[in-house]
Amino acid sequence: MTYNVHGGFGSDMRYDPNRVLRVISAANPDVVALQELDVGRNRSRGFDQASWFAKRLSMNFEFVRARDCARGGGCFGNAVLSRYALSSSGARELPQIHDSSERRIAQLVRVAGPGMTLDVFNTHLGLRPKERHLQCEALLGWISAEPSTGHVLCGDLNAAPGSLPYMKLTGLMRDAQTALADRRARSTWPSIWPVLRLDHVFVGRGLRIIHHHVPMDTGARLASDHLPLVVDLAAEPCA
């Protein structure tokens, strides 16, 4: 699952991380890539959301700080949660055009799944098209340099199909939502009436895409301003 949780603030702007928790629990994923988590911020009652979600879901987690928050203290970032053992393989700051741009981070977490290791890249790209293009190039360079074939890129990429970053990514990896002829791709933003497909799972060699879906029930529409994307994967059999 990839899910931009909007700091626990729903599409109605009400703060309630329990709604996000229910959406994740209903999907019952083995691995979850989360974006826009608050840790120690006044606006979210000082919660360490990464730890809070992981504890209630009985999952391991790795959190990466994207930026410190001047107002209200604490920080803001992304996390990968999993039922399986995790090891952090680092985080990289992505390019910014201006010093005033919001700092963006990509993290790599290795998931020790049954029978294979999965390299999960989790990120949240910027809002400016030129900056997003540079961030995508940096991300592709990092992914290409990793030796594993079990690559999965998850996140709110702020890039719709047909955009330059999207086209660059599909040159290296497969878009999970377009890989199956019998399944239609679904938009993820805004959650209350989704019209854009901004949240993605891209899959590298060595993995087979079995199924994908976007939860669109009332709970998911209210829990965040984004809908989650859930993808079922399996290891490709060796030739």
C-alpha cells in the first residue's frame, strides 16, 4: 500500500488518525509506504505518527525526516511499515530549484519478505514541474544503481500519467495500475472526488503484478485528502 495520510487530517480537515488506521487495517497490507507523517507537532497533538501507526498495526517501521517544522515544533516525513523485518538502506535529499522550496526526501527500505528481499523506495515529489523532473532524474539514478531486481517505488509523485516524470519512470519500471488488461487504473486525488492519478506504485524486474485496487469507500474518502493504492505482488519464478 502507498498512502499520503495528510498528517491525519481528513478531506473534511478534521484531525483523526484513527480514520487512517481503519483504512490501512481494512486493506491488511504486508508493506505500507506512508507520506506526510507528523512527528511531535503541536497541530497533531505531539503524536509520533510513524510509531503510533506501526504499534497499532503490529508492524515494524522505518521513518525518515523530510523537514523540521518551525511552527509548532516537531518534524514531517515519510515511513515504511511492514509485517516483515526491515532494514534502512538510507535516505537522500532530492533536488530543489529554490531555497524556499519544500525539502523532499526519498528513502530506501529493505523488506525481508518470504523467499526474497524487496527494495522499497518511498518518496513524495515536489509541486513545481521543473523541480519534480529533477527529483525524478535523481530518483531514477539511485534506483538504477541498486543491484536488487526486487524494486518497488511507492509514493505521492504529484505526477499524472503523460507527464515527463511519469514517462521517465515508465522507461525503467512498470506502472502497477496499467499492467493488467482486466483492471482499470483509478485516480487517487482529491479523495472526496478523485480526478487525478498522483499516487503510484512502480515495479521493477523480478516481480509480478497480480492485482491492484484503490479503496473508495466513505471511510477512505474522509480519512485523508488522498486515496491509498494497494497492489498485490509476487516474485517471478526463476527461468
